[in-house]
Amino acid sequence: CSTPVLSQESPEESLRSLDPAEGLEVSLWASEPMVNNPTSMDIDSRGRVWIAEGLNYRMKQRQFDTLQRVDGADRIKILSDTDGDGKADRVTVFADNIFPVPLGLAVEEIRDNGKQTGTRVYVGNSPDLLVLEDNDGDDKADVRYALLTGFRGIDSDHGLHGMTFGPDGKLYFTAQRARMVGRLDPATGALTEVPTPGANPYGLQMDAD
């Protein structure tokens, strides 16, 4: 008798398997096909969830017998709950064709006299630290350029990822192959290395200390 092969759990089954701490609850906000193979996320001041998708992960490194590259599928999406029912119901593609896959994501809102006029998104996309800019507020990237380059770990979890803004307004990121945590001042372009214990950092959490 052969052993049956179990398929991937449904979003609802995955939700039931979670065991939140006392006083907390967890609910399903978004699932496939709204979001596919997410690699990173950030939340903006309007409560929208920005998702980096890497459907073609490792497709640059090797060929697969059963998988084919899907053009345009490596992208940044914005998920919104427009009716306040606690579930995402709108998807906006901010940028696509980010190949090899985007593995880090940090959102910076561009403001003029307190009013948001656009968005600047920093993306871990080894060998580049990629910047995508929406300059007219339509939630579509108008400009794309590499702010820094030369990072190793291309199309791999050993690359550039773990991006987040600290309380000091600086952009922090992990470069796993370089075994470093970087700190970038967006205003000046100054880049410094942050001492960190151990090796191979994969993610960051920042506090005021």
C-alpha cells in the first residue's frame, strides 16, 4: 500500500493550526491567488500591506524540469481593505518584472507640507539595492534605479533582504552572504556597517534603544 501524498493545506486549515498567545487572536486577511509566494512585507500609514512576491525564486540560478519562469511575476503589490471588514479586497501592482526576485522591502512615504505626494520603495534585489519611486501618487512606480550594487547572493536567500526603517529614519538591511547589517542614510547616502553578533543575519527588528 503506497503512502498518500498530502497537498498543501488550505488557508483556512493553516489558520486553524495557529495557537496565538492568551489575549491575542489571528484571522485570515489575504491568501492565494491574491498573493503568491511572498518574500517580504511592509505596512504603510494607511494600513495597506505591501508585498514582495518572488514566484520565480531560484530561476536565475538553475533550470527546473517541472517549472517554467513566469514573466512579470516577481513584483511588488499593495493589498488594501477598502470596506473595513478585516479582509483584503483590492490588489494594486506597484511594480513588476523585478528579476531576480525581490527579497526585501521597505516603504518610505514622500511628503510635501504634510501631504503624501508619492512613495519610495527600497527593494533587496541582489546584486542591487533597488529603489522604486512613485512620483505622482498613483501607486505605480515611475522610476527604477539601483541605489547600491555589488551584493552577492543573487537570486538566493543569501542575498540582500531584511529591510526596515529604524526610529532614527535610517534604512537598515541584512546582507547574508556578506554577514553584515547595513545602515543607510537616505538623505545623504552614507552607508555604515552595524556591528552584530554571530553570522548570516536574515532579518531585523528595531526599537528605540
